[in-house]
Amino acid sequence: MISDSSEIFRNGIRYVPSKIAARSVGLVPDYISRMCRSGMVRAIRHAGIWYLDEDSLATFLKKQAQEYEIFKQ
């Protein structure tokens, strides 16, 4: 989990800025923002910045990894 003072809580869900989330998983912030815009992860936009639910991102990345393993076979 990421610990940062710029996190937001809404409806009991913790959201972190896309830039911080991207850094934590080794992806570029633009890709994370695109995932937010397209609804691939649970996210909200606040003050021009995308904030996303880390659990949603982890679930998405796990699913992508599984699909890739199936594709490789």
C-alpha cells in the first residue's frame, strides 16, 4: 500500500493520485490516467488529477497478467 498525504477517501474507499499509483507499480502516469478515463479501474477526478483505488488497480493488473499467460500458451 502507498502512504501519502494526498490520498482521498470517498465512501470508505481510499484513492491515491495516478502519479503515485503509477510509480508504485512501475507504469507511466499517462497509462494509468488512460485506464482511469476508460473505466478500467475505479477512479475519480478531483482538481484535474485522477485518483484511483489501489485495490482496483491491483485486480486489473492481476487479470491482465492472467490473460497474458493464457495468450502465451
